[in-house]
Amino acid sequence: MVSLNSEAAWFLAQLKPNSAAIAQAHLERQSIASFLPTEMRTSRRAGRFDTRLCPLFPGYLFVSFDPGKGLWRKINATRGITRLVSFGGVPRPVPSEVIAQIADRCDAAHCLQAQREFLEGEEVRVASGPFVDFVAKIERIDPDQRVWLLMDMMGAATRVAVPALELRPKER
């Protein structure tokens, strides 16, 4: 989990393409804290399912520093970072409540975990695995966090079991 110290504010840095690891390494060498929340995503590639860790906010990284010390120009010059997100030429801090809420939902490796408990009868979207992007209705929830879903497949209701971590609320 990310430690939130009171003297340093969190800012949003825009990354160069595919440079998250480079930027984090260079920020660490400069003793600047960074936070890159991630999540497991499944996509179809060449007829196969590919599950991998992806940034929650692609192209962006949270950076913590004291703006009174003038470090933001140093961060803008860091390898892998395009610039700090600014308004009127001055970087604006991200509200600490937003960072705290994201950090609370992440594990020690900064990977996003399930937001809440689901209810029987609720419609959900499968976020990973072979049924990625399917919308289904929850039939039953076992104590071991295995969720039984009813999916409409080829005109018939099919019962499927998936881990609760693979589910997301259905977008309206």
C-alpha cells in the first residue's frame, strides 16, 4: 500500500508511451515517491486469451513531492515522463482523498482488488478469463468467493462459476 505522508502532495504525471517502468526507476533514483495502480485485464489476441497486468490509468503515473521545493521541473525532465499535468502552467495536486481511495482498493503490489461484495440477482460484467466482457446475472455466491453466474449463451441460460475478483459492476 502507498504511504501517504502529510507534507508531500500527489500530482499526476503524463508518461511517454510504454515508459512506466523507466519513469518509476528514474524517480526512485531521485528519491521521489510514485504510485502506478494496476489491474488484471484479459483480451483476445490471435484467437487466444491474454491476461496481464495493465495500468489502471494508461499513460499516467502519480508522483508525490513538495511543490515548494521546486522539484516539478526536475520531474518534467525525468526520463519516461512527458510532463506533469498542469493548469495555467502550474502543476495541480490530485486530492489526497482520491489517492487514499485508490490505494485502499489496491494490494501491496498496487494491483486493484474487487471493490465490493456482489448480491444475488445482480447483473455484472466479467472482467477477465474466457468469458471476458460477458454480462451475466449472479445466481449464487459461495463462501469461498466463487460466484455462480447465469449467462445467456446461444439462447440458453448457462451456469458458470468464476472468482469474485474477475467481476465488475455492469455499466449502465
